[in-house]
Amino acid sequence: MRLVVVLLFLVSIALNAATNPISALGLPDPCAEIAGKQWVSPLAARTCLSSFPLDPAIKDNTIRVANLTKSFHTSVNWQIQAPEPFANDVHEDLYKDLARISLQEYQSEFEFHQDLFHTFRRLNDGHCVLINYCYDSLYISYLPTPLTLLTSPDGQQNVHIAPEAFAVASAEFGDEIESWQSALPGKLKGKLETLNGAKVLAINDQDPFVAVNANALVTGGYQSLGTRQNSFFSSYSRGATGWNYLMGNFAQQVHPLTDAVKLTIQRVNSTSIDTITLPYRSRFGRGAKNFTDSASFRANNCLATNDTNGLNMYAASHLTEPEDSEKPLPIAYFQQQPPVSRKEARRHPMNVLVDALPLSDIDLPETMQPTEPALNESYSVAQFYMLADNTTGVLALGSFSASNFSAFQHSLLDGLVKLKSSGATRLLVDVTNNGGGYICIAHWLHRIIIGSKSTTEPQAGLDTITRAGPLAQLIVQRIVQDGMDPDKLLYYNPTQWTNASNIPFTPGTDWMKPLTELKTNGHEDLFSQRLGQECQPFDVEPPRKGLFKAKDVVVISNGRCASSCSLFSITMSKLEGVRTVVVGGKHDTPQQYCGVVGGQSTDFSTIDTEIKSTHLKNHTLAPPDLLSNIVQGITWRLGYGINNPNEPEEWQDHPADINFPLTMDTVNRPVAIWEAVTNVVFKSFTPPPLVVQNEF
Ligand SMILES: *[C@@H]1O[C@H](CO)[C@@H](O)[C@H](O)[C@H]1NC(C)=O
Ligand SMILES: *[C@@H]1O[C@H](CO)[C@@H](O)[C@H](O)[C@H]1NC(C)=O
Ligand SMILES: *[C@@H]1O[C@H](CO)[C@@H](O)[C@H](O)[C@H]1NC(C)=O
Ligand SMILES: *[C@@H]1O[C@H](CO)[C@@H](O)[C@H](O)[C@H]1NC(C)=O
Ligand SMILES: *[C@@H]1O[C@H](CO)[C@@H](O)[C@H](O)[C@H]1NC(C)=O
Ligand SMILES: *[C@@H]1O[C@H](CO)[C@@H](O)[C@H](O)[C@H]1NC(C)=O
Ligand SMILES: *[C@@H]1O[C@H](CO)[C@@H](O)[C@H](O)[C@H]1NC(C)=O
Ligand SMILES: *[C@@H]1O[C@H](CO)[C@@H](O)[C@H](O)[C@H]1NC(C)=O
Ligand SMILES: *[C@@H]1O[C@H](CO)[C@@H](O)[C@H](O)[C@H]1NC(C)=O
């Protein structure tokens, strides 16, 4: 089989044609082989994906767009070598790597894409990614054994197969579970369920943390090592319609590159050590488009669509197609929030994480979900619960976005008021796997919990700057001097923003100026003046008094809280003194309670819309239209810090107050975690083994 792959590569190079050469030679079409199948082997999937040679025109186009779009990303120059505490974590020079990639030869378009993809992933910045619908999450590889990091009563930490592994896998994978049942050796054959909770002594004959740390090097998304380690393990999140289960990077992979894994395990209550080899199985992604052969695979999945590039908002064709505004952005599939229409996204700026996997739609097993119904004030990703002690209220908040901004905003206030009137005197906010969303919902939640104070009014978030390269400055000039955005549709319109005194800019203001000149890692760079907030006054009148005292509020997560979730957690922690808890992290790795702060995130197609609407597409610095089905995310505004107000918050420390250990009884069970954390943080109580990182 490997010979076949090599042969395909050689054929590809030899012909170096844009169309698939295999069928022309009478060889079986590797994409036709897997067409229409829900489950395939990783080898079969990657043989199809690898069968397309790299067209030099596609290569040039992709690099040009990536290169010119990166000039709108705020953080490029810091990312060359991030300061402490992320100096070991972020040191990716996009200038150098794009230059290297443009000179390098590739055996296939897939190989080229992986290099580009991993280059962006090394930024460890979930706002700045380059994702191709042709390859990323097209076939997602799974194992039926998600892993967890558990702490035993004596304080020792071990990797385990999740106790719920079989329940999750058998519900989600249906008959495919048989392929793993039959892969088990000897007496274990057909007994996958007995692996639940097993201690994992080795992965591919090495200490499990060799695999955890190897994954942390490539998974991207978050600056800190601890947060990237945590992504290896399973977790939960509150979705718009229910509780979801995240398999973690061990049991769920973006590309079909790994065929199998060898595990050395000790099952629960067993003294024997077993060695098993489990194959990965690749499932056709839910965002992938059906195909029948190589030609239709490419046509349906790999070429730019009508939505890939931006549009001139003032072109007659767009003005007559208002239904466009109900569609989500092309990058929406990978944004870690429920889908939001373009109209809603434009009205309420976003700060949201982008991953190469779509938001999970795997169910958290019902027996692990909260059994008491949530309060009626709950809406979508925001669910309110009262714990059995009748004094601890919980807001489970899976995202800062929901489809109806206004309903969401009301729900947050009504739910907290209801908890309080029902007797809650303290509040847990669970933001596990919260990838951010509406900036103004982060400000709103901070403001209503804490009340009216200098730290919440008028600015309840962070001041920001945006990059002011020559093309960005020209877009602003076209708007303010030539009146090119009369309907105030564009992000570069001054009327969208306020200055550092939170005074809105008037229509004619060249708002970027006076420019902020920065020299970072040897690169001179221009940014706008410091910007204030645009969320207040809110559409809903907030109560003057805070709903809870800061000392009675705890923000809890697995560290995977990003973007608008970071804006919320950071202001709550650093300005108000609210305590933060990360669950399940490795003892000796510092745990950050959030990461990837940003300020406002956006993407190539949105920037392209700004360029086209101001008639600047012909400018030498304007990225061309993409030819491929690619999305590129960027940080468009970057928040200034709290402890060091003259440097970005992005590179400042966010150490969790407590790294809370998980056990066989609490892992991935939200209510059990809330109760266990409540017992430790709110009560005088002899705590179980736990690592206190900060005194409080
Ligand atoms: C794609 O194929 C699957 C299975 O073959 C089928 O269930 C589904 O309806 C198809 N989707 C479209 C959009 O044709
Ligand atoms: C990126 O764009 C800049 C500005 O146009 C150019 O000088 C540089 O060569 C480009 N880099 C690559 C790798 O194309
Ligand atoms: C392991 O042994 C304990 C104590 O005998 C028992 O309660 C538990 O159910 C056993 N677990 C499994 C998976 O066999
Ligand atoms: C894309 O745009 C073209 C030209 O406007 C149109 O003919 C085609 O139907 C569109 N495709 C889709 C899928 O909307
Ligand atoms: C919550 O809503 C349910 C269903 O609409 C209703 O039966 C119940 O009485 C409501 N509870 C409260 C406390 O209003
Ligand atoms: C909490 O309130 C419920 C309903 O009012 C009551 O049944 C329960 O006994 C209370 N629990 C405690 C610990 O007070
Ligand atoms: C959004 O929610 C508000 C209530 O806050 C409601 O008035 C409005 O009709 C909803 N919008 C849509 C489109 O459902
Ligand atoms: C913001 O604008 C107001 C009104 O023009 C001005 O008085 C104020 O000084 C400005 N603040 C800053 C920080 O530039
Ligand atoms: C770009 O330049 C071409 C030729 O110079 C011209 O025909 C076209 O109208 C220009 N497009 C825009 C959007 O300015």
C-alpha cells in the first residue's frame, strides 16, 4: 500500500498538472475508492487527499493572500519572539516561513497545505489561522478511547481512558464501534467497554506525556503549554442546544495522518498489564461536500466558492441580495461559537477563537449532564443552575455568542437576578471551552455582575489598537475624505469606534491618527491611536448595583477560555479580584485561566470586503481573490493590558488561582465539578490534594 502512495506521488510530480493524473493512466481513482463512504481508513483518506499535485498558480495565490492579509493581523511582530511568560511558547516568524514555503517544492497540494497550516498553528494564536476546507476536518480521525488526566487520593496524576469512553463512542459511532471491538487482542476482543477508566502506562511505548507534549507542539490555538496539554484530553462544553462532549486531540484528529496507536494499559480492578493497538478510523466531516471521484472531490471541496472572497457592499448586485446578510461568514464553520448571521456579526463585533475542528456536536452522555432542570431564564449557551446547597448559583456559559444577541443579553441579566432572588449569594461561572464571541456580551456580563464602578463604566473591557499599514490607512481615507461608506457598513468607518476617552469619532475623523509607532522584535510597525469601548450605553439598562460581590464569584474552566471569554475573565480577575480555577491541569505545569486575548478578530473575506467597498482592490498591497476554499483568521484589534497598560494584554500572565484536580468521579461531570470546587473555594473544609498557585 505504501508503494502505491509513493507511486502516486511520483506520478503527480511527473505530470505536475492541475487535474488528477491517475485516472488518465488507468490507475484506480483514489477518491472514487472512498466516495460516498462515511468511514474509511486514514490511509485511504490521505491517499485521496495526497493525489493532487501542487499547481504553481495555486501556490502563488495562496501565499500572496496569506502574506498580504497578515499585514492586517495585529500580532505578527510580537509572535516572532513573544516576551515572558510566553517566550518558550511563541516564536514563529511568519515573514521567514512564508518566504521559505514559497521556495520549497512539494509533492502534493496537501503537503503544501500542511506546511502552511502548521506554520500558522505555531503562532499558538487561535485568531490567526489558515484553514483549507479541502483538507482540514474533511476526514476527521477518531479513536473510541478519549483520555483524561486524573489525580488519585494520594495526589498522583495519571493518564486514564475516560470512564465514559464507551458510552460516548458507542452512542456517537454506531456500528463503526465493531471495527475497534474486533481490533482488540485475545481475551479483550469485543470488550471495549472494560477499557473504561483504564490507567494508560504508555502510548506507543513511551510515557504518555511524550505524546501529550508532542501534540502540544502542533495543536496551536493557545499560547500557554498547559492549555495546549489540556487539549489532548476530553472535556465538555455547553452548546446552543445541549451539552457537548469534546474528544480531545488524542481521540480526534484534524487530518488522516495516523493509522493506529499502541497503548499499554492497566484496566480498573485488574492487575494485568495489557498492550492493545487501536486503529484510527476517519469519518467524512459534516462540513465536507459529497463527491464521486477526484474531479468532483476537487470541484466541490477545494475551489473558492461564492463566499470565499469579500464583496463590494455598494455593488448593485449585492444591494439587491439582502439575503446574503442571513448567511454566516465562510469562516463560521471553524469558529468556536454557535453560527451567527453576517448581519448580527457586523452589528456586534466579535472576538472569537477559530479551530481546525468545527464546534463539537457529540453529546455529553445524559447521565453526566445536570439532572436538575436549568432555570427558565436560561437561553442557548447560557444555562443557570442552583446547587443543592441553595446558596451557590452556577452560570454555565459555553460561548459569548448566541443567535439572538438581544435575547442573550436579557437572559444573562434575568438568570443572574433569578439566582439571586432564589437565595444564591455566590456564583460560579463555568466557561469551559468557551471560545469567545460578542465583545459587548463580555463587557455586559462583567458590568452586571460587578455593578457600576470606574472599572465597568464606561469601559468594561480593554482599550485596543488596530494595525495601520499603508492600505489600512488608505481605506480610512477613502471613507472619511471621499465619503465612500455612506451607509456606515464598514469596520474602518470612524463612526464605529471611540477614542481613548470613549468619545465616539465623528464621521469625518481620520480616526487612526495620531498613529502609534512601535518597534517590536526589530520590526517598525504602525498602529492606530488608542481606542476606547463602543458597547456602552447598552441597549438594556443594567442595574446600578452589582449582583454578586467579587469575593463570592469564581470563574472556572479547563483553561480553554479565549477571546471575548478572556476579555471577561481577565477584567473579572485583574480588576475585581475574582478568583479563577482551572480543572484537570498537570501539577507541575503553570495553568493559565484563559489565553488568546485579542481584542477583535476577523478574517480575510471581511478585510477583502473593506478593500473592495473602497475600490482599493487594485492596490499593490491588496490581497488578490483566493482561488482555493481557504479561510484565514486574524486579530484585527489588540487589547491593551491591565497590569501593564502600555503593552498588549495578549502577552501578560493569567495564572489560575487554583489548579483543581479531577478524579474518576468528577471528570467531565459538570455538577460534580461545581460541587467539588464549591466545597474548596467557598467553605472552610480540608481540601483534597490541590495545587495552590497563588495565595488569595
Ligand atoms: C451526501 O451523501 C450522504 C451519504 O451518501 C447523503 O446521506 C447526503 O444526503 C448527501 N448530501 C448531499 C447534500 O447530497
Ligand atoms: C510579502 O509581501 C511583501 C510586501 O509586498 C513582499 O515584500 C514580500 O516579498 C512578500 N513575501 C512573500 C513570501 O511573498
Ligand atoms: C472495581 O472494584 C470496586 C471494589 O470492589 C467495585 O466497586 C467496582 O465496581 C469495580 N469496578 C469495575 C469496573 O469492575
Ligand atoms: C455563485 O455565483 C454565480 C454567479 O453569480 C451563480 O451563477 C451561482 O449560482 C452561485 N453559486 C452558488 C452556489 O450560490
Ligand atoms: C418553567 O417553564 C416550564 C415549562 O414552560 C413551566 O412548566 C414551569 O412552571 C416554569 N417554572 C417556573 C419557575 O416558572
Ligand atoms: C433547597 O431548597 C429546596 C427547595 O426549596 C429544598 O427542598 C431543599 O431542602 C433545600 N436544601 C437545602 C440544603 O437547604
Ligand atoms: C431576539 O430576541 C428579542 C427578545 O430579546 C426578540 O424581541 C426578538 O424578536 C428576537 N429576534 C429574533 C430574530 O428572533
Ligand atoms: C477624545 O475626543 C474628545 C472630543 O474630541 C476630546 O476632547 C478628547 O481629548 C479625546 N481623547 C483623547 C484621548 O484623544
Ligand atoms: C482595476 O484596474 C483595472 C485596469 O487597470 C480597471 O479596469 C478596474 O476598473 C480597476 N478596478 C477597480 C475596482 O478599481
